[in-house]
Amino acid sequence: MQKPLILVVDDDPAVRLLCSETLGQSNFIVKESSNGIQALEIIDEITPDLILLDVIMPEMNGFDACSLIRKNAKFEHTPIIIMTGLEDIESIDKAFDAGATNFITKPINWTVLSHNLRYIHRSSTVLKELHSSEQRNLEIQKELRDQQIALDHMAHHDALTGLPNRILFNEHLTRAISISIRKGQKLAVLFLDLDDFKWVNDTLGHHVGDELLKEFSKRLNDALRSDDYVATADDNIITRFGGDEFIMILSDIKDEFGPCAAAKRIIESVKKPFIFSGREFHVGASIGISIFPTDGDNAEMLIKNSDVAMYHAKSLGKNNYQYFSEDLNNTVSNRLDMENKLRSAIANDQFFLLYQPQINIDNGNISGIEALIRWNDPETGLISPVDFIPIAEDTGLIMQLGEWLINEVCRQNREWQDAGYAAIRTSINISNVQFERQDLTGVLSHILEAYNINPELLEIELTERIYMANPERTSKILAELRARGITIALDDFGTGFSSLSYLRHYPIDTLKIDRSFICEINVSSDGEAVIEAIIQMAHAMKLKVIAEGVENHKQFEFLKQKNCDSVQGYYLYSPLPAEKIEELLRKIKPINNSL
């Protein structure tokens, strides 16, 4: 079959070169022309099967050249495709009025171009065979036009949500900045990331995640369109930037604080549960805001700075909005430094453990100890877990750190037993991230066996969020741990969405009353009543109770009166190094607790 001949008319040699390269690889014979007048001369000598024609050219524009070519009877049915950077309806209509078969917008999607031209060429062959039927000709022409519009939409929109994609967003933002400069206006860029969306994808499947994204995009549209600061859809655009990230332009804002109304409305819209297949799902939204021209004078800078502000919003507990400032740059830079130092610290064994005794409130004996991780950085000294644990969780380093902690607790326990000290139950905190992503049962079993430690000497502390996240998986893992003899404590009880169902349906051995309640002793009668109710309820369910954060004698005496089982806090013991724990263990009669 003979290769189709295409005439490419464009004054830009780079565009002609790319066309020749692309179309040549797609079995087209390419003839080039640099302007409309030259093109008219060429078609007197050759008869191309298709003509690809730029609009803006010197000497003669594409519309006029198209009109003159179409007047030549020889090219009555030859496909003429207009290339234009003008996307307004008036320009598109002008192209068709001049006789164009179709149009292609710049920047050109080269992959789509080849497929589109092959389709047009095939359709043109059919048109030539059916030129006697004018009605059929018009129908096919409309089909081609609709096909082009559909292809253009596919190239510039997200397939899942139907929202504009990055390519179209960047074009809109660049244009919006130009308009703002010309009119002396301000605009805002809002960068949004869904909180806890990864958990939905990982635990419930991508199909549920996709449905949630589609529903969220609708809520996002409704939230912005109903906001006082959003005038019309033409002035603003919402884009799915990738994954669970969305980005928005708010044009012609009244002042720097106007976008907070939109951000608040978005956050409120996300608070309502998402319901699929009869189940409720909850996510949040962290939003960063940058303002033109204060926070950047170009698209790239505004997007970057709104992303930085969003990151800051997440660091403040998620489900909130933050504006960009130079201070945020320093905050993010410091966090990246901390992340790098954390990786190095794990590799160079810069962590150590302290142990805080838990005291039986009746007889004053040690009932157990809690292992607490500490980081001694060679440059800055001690770094608080409050500062590095969230970073470890965000980066996934918590798995390595958690495994190190388990290993060190078991190693130390074995060392104490081998030295003849009494075996002591040690509790360790398990991160939500570690519980969700790691084979916790396998890790614990392997390390306990490696050091020949009785599993009853190890207690894991979990927060309420773990129980809420995936009840079926949580129940399975906890049952496995309990079957191996490992005891389970519910940490920070009362601070989250406490539910009796956790206590009734999960194998929990111990409740740890959060220190925020202990602070209410001798301060609030309501707080004291809550503590008493927790202790009574736990005992009725045959659970032990440990009170954390006991700081003074009055708190200790109150807990003793209310029959709390054990207490820990600075009133009794601060976290101690291993050698200090040994001094306490000497007072306990040794028991063989090896496997």
C-alpha cells in the first residue's frame, strides 16, 4: 500500500522537524513548507493526501491559506488540519469556516497526533469514495470533529475523575498569572492532599480508593462553587494533580485571607463520611495555600510553595490549612535534615533504651517496666521521640526502628536472666504504621525464639486507632499474638474514640489510663469520676489497669483508694538506664522464665 503524503506548513523549523520525525516513523511521506504562500506553490506541483497547517505565520496566516487551498477543486475533499495555540470557540469556528477538516491545539501531543492523522486519512479515503452523498459527508465530518474534541479532552483530563490534568492546569495557571499581572489582581493556589487515603487503598483495595476519589472530586467542585470567593467556573480550575493530590486556582481574590473560606469549606465537606457498599470511611484534607504575587511570580514557584504549606499542615496534625511563608521553607528543610540524620542514626546505632518501672500499688513491688526509646545524636545531643517518631512513621523507617527496639528489649532481658536477675515483664509501644505494614507476629516470634524469651515477659502497647483501622485484620493479629503468650495493652485509653467493643471483642489484657486524666486528680471532680469509672469497668471485665503520668502523692493515694492495679510516673521512678534497673531486680527473687 502506498504511503500517504502529508504537507506540513509551519514557520517554526523545530515544529516541522518534530512533525517530520514523528510522522515519518508512522509511515507518512512528509513534505515541508515554511509559509502559506509557499504551500500554495507546492500544491500546484504535488497532491498531498493531507495538509497540516499552522495558523500564525508571516506573509499569509493559516486561515487564509486554508480558504485558498479549499477553493482549488483538486483539494475539495483533502483533509486540512489546523494547528493552533488558540483554544477559544471563535478561533475554532473560524478554522472550520475556512474549510478546515479538523484542528489540533498546541502544545502538540505527538503520540496522539500520529494516531489522529492516520484516523483522518482513513476517513478521508472513505469521504472521497462517498463524495456524491453530501449528507453522508457532513455526518462523517461531524464525527471527525467530535473525535478530535474527545481526543483533546483525553489528552488534557484525568481519566478517573474527569478533572483537568497537570498539563491543562499549568496552562490555566500561566494564563491566570498573566491576567492577574495585567489587571493588578491577586490569585491563590491551593494544594490539597487527602489524609489517610493510603490506608484506604492498602487495606480496602484500589477500587474503593477510586470510588472515594471520584466522590471527593464532586464534593470539591461543590465546595468551591458555593464559596463567596469563587466567582465563576471560568476564573477557577480544580485539578487532580496525581494520586490523592488535588490543586486549585482561585482567581481575583480580594485579599490574602480570602482563600481560607474555600479551604474551610473543603475541610468541612470531607468530614462527612464516604459510604460505599454500606460501609463508612473517614478521611481528612490537609491544604496548603500560596498567594500570587507574594509567594511566587510564576506557576512553578506557586505550586511548589503551596505544596510546602500543605506539608506543614500535615505536620500540625492534618485536616487543616496553612499559608506559605519563608519560615515554612526553613521548617521543611529542617525536617529533611532530620530525616537524613534519622537514616544515619539507624545505620550507626545511635539509639538506646531507658526503662520506667511500673509499681504494684498495693505492695510497692515492681510489676513490670516500659521500654522507652531515646536518640543520642553526636552533634545535637538527645533528640526527643516527639520529634523523630512522626518522621520515622511518615518515611517507613519506623519498621526498622521498631524491630531494633524489640530486639534490644529481648537481648537485654536475656542478659539480665543469664546474670541471675529476676525475669521482668517489659512493655513496648508498637506504632500504628508498624502494626499495619509489618508482619508483627512473625517479627516478635522470631526475636523471642532467638533469645529464648518466654513470650509472657513481653507486652505490646497499642493505641485505639489500630483497633479502628481494620477490625478484621486487627482481630486476627491480636489473636495470633495472644496464642503465643504475648500480652496486649490498650495505651492512652480515653483520649480517642473509646469504645466498649474494643474491650469486649479484642484480646486485651491491660488498660493504660492516659496521663491527661491523671492530671485531673484533685483538680476536677468530673475527671476523678471518669478515672474511677474506668477502673471499675476494667475490673468487671477482668482487665488490669495501669495509670500513667503519676506525678505526686495525692494522685498516688487517690489511685490506691480506687483500687488501680499499677502506676508509673516520675513520682515513683523516672525512666532509668539498664544498670539502674539491675539494682531494682536484685531485690526480686529470680524465677526461671525461659521457654
